[in-house]
Amino acid sequence: MEAKTKYDIKDNVWLVNENKAVRMFVTGLVVTFTEPDSYDVKYDLNYSLCEIPENKLFKTKEELLESL
């Protein structure tokens, strides 16, 4: 099975961190296959010590603000 990711390494992404919209960049990614046809994608970001789920990241600040 092939996993498709929304972002690539070095892509800029937007997320909420400490109630602020912040821009970071992807430094790595983790794909976990949960069932034969299902998987989860999480990203490592600069200045972040944890893996962030794909659904918490946005391509633009505008997309992030629209999601709130």
C-alpha cells in the first residue's frame, strides 16, 4: 500500500501553538499503517518536540483561520 501525504519535507505549514497562528516547516514525517487500507500521517516540525497530526496543519494562514 502506498501512503499519500499532504506535505513534504521542507514545506511551510501553519498551525495553532499556544493560541497563536504560527508558521513552521516540515522536518520529517511518520506514517503508521493501522489496517490494510488505512494509515495515519504525523509530521515533525522545526521547534516542535512532538509529532503533529496532518489534520492540524494548513498550507496557508487563511486556511488555518477559516478552520477555527
